[in-house]
Amino acid sequence: MISRKLAAVWEGWEKFWFEAEGVERMTLFRRLAAILMLGSYLVRSIDLELYFGENGVARMAVLPEIMDPKYKLSLLTLFPGDTAMWVFNGIFLGALLLLVVGIWPRWASVLAAVIHISFLHRNQSAGYGVDTIISFYFLYFALADWKPGSLWTSMAYRLCQIQLCIIYAYAGVHKLKGTLWWKGEALWAALANWQLARWDFSWAAHVPILLIIATFATLIWEVYFPVLIWIKPLRPWMLFFGAVFHLGIALALNIPFFAALMVFTYALFLEEDQASRVNRRMESLRFFRKVPVTTADTVIV
């Protein structure tokens, strides 16, 4: 009896990791994430020399003094100079375009991961949450071979899902250590911060009960998301609350790219046929035209 139960558990474990049909969901998320980072780096390119240039805010000569260089390998330190910086930026933007249209997605992911991490290690102060999070997903994209029924794609898909759960679990547990969250004042602290808030939210001080409810609802949702998201009847409600929550963040605070990335990750928890329909609609646009399969790493997506 015990051996049969153990065998069933092991079979379920193997099926979960190696037989998941998530290529359409992964493809949709890859496209959305690549489009987002393309926009982010195009905006960043306006001040690229300020952030990463030889005469920018983090000059190479003083870099070891302002940031610990340990375990921070970067192509930009191996190939210093503004010319190399612009070349790497161009290659990165090209890799993102390949990820959007689905040409050589595995190799494009490797390029994107290496160059993106190189920029982060060149000047950490220029990055924030979205830059750290997308680094994980670039690595998972590189693991997938983007073929239906593939063991590698199945593993990459599950890692992407679990990564989202880890992000929310860490965020929720970390919030539990903050007294403002226990007092119900955390959201007010963010809305009252003129460096973060888009608008004047002083009116919210007159309805403290709404701020308290929203604060505790956010805390509970983040803590329990990693568990409840796997319960199918509850999944739509968890995703709906998350979408509303992050949309609110995007509208209220000046961190739109972070909010967008978190909502885009929800593509990983759609039904496969739902993601497929969205992919087909995207492919109907000229920019997403289908690309002929020519190698093992080139796939029509």
C-alpha cells in the first residue's frame, strides 16, 4: 500500500515537471516580457551614457569603491568604453526582438540574459525590481527548447510558475516583518511618498479604513498566493485580484514596468487554449508574422 502511494506520488512529481503542456503559455509570456523590456531599454537608452558610460554616474575608475565587485561579472567591465556599451545595447535590443517574433528563442534568451546581467552588474543603482526579476525569466527561457511536449520546455514552464510563487512568498513574508504592515499603514506610507506617488493622495487620509483594508488584503493575498494559485477554482480570483492590485500600483505609483511585468506573468497560469488564442491573435498582426522552422532552436510560435 505504501509503495503504491509512493509510486503514485513519484509519478505525479514527474508528470508535474516533465509532462506539462505549457508551450503556448510560455510563448505568450516570453513575447509580453520581451516587449516590456524592449520598451524599458529604449527609454533607458536615452540616458545610457549617464547610467553606464565612462563619464557617467558610475565611472569605471571608482566602481570598486561604490559597489562590491565580488561575483559581479560584466561584459561592460571586460570591454570598457562607450562604443562597446552601445554595441551591447544594440545586440540586447536585437535579442529582444528575436524573442518577440520567435526566431532562435533559446539563443536569443542566452544573449539577453548575459547582456542584461552585464548592465546590472555595471551599475546596480540603475536597476530596480523589474530588472532583477526578468533576469530569472531570461535564464528559464534559455532552458526551454520551445517545442510542444518537450521535457526542457516543461521544466522551464514550471520554473517560471514557481519563480512567481517565490516572488510573492518572499514579498509577503518580508512584509510581515514590517510594523507598518501590521498597523495597516503601509499603503498610506507609499501613497504619501511624493517620490513614488503620481498624484496627490492627501484625500486618502480622510478614509483610513479603506487604506487599512487594502493593506491587509494585499498582505494576505501575497502570503497565500503561492498556495491558492494551484487550486483551480480559486485561480481566476487570485489572478483577478493581482491584476487589479498591480494596475492600481501602475496608476498610483511611478513603477509602471514592474506592475506590467507582474501582470504579464499571469499568462503562465492561463489555460493552454486561452494562451493559444491570444498567440494566434498576435500572429495575425504583421509584426508577429510566422517564421519558417529552419533549426532545432527556431520554432513557429
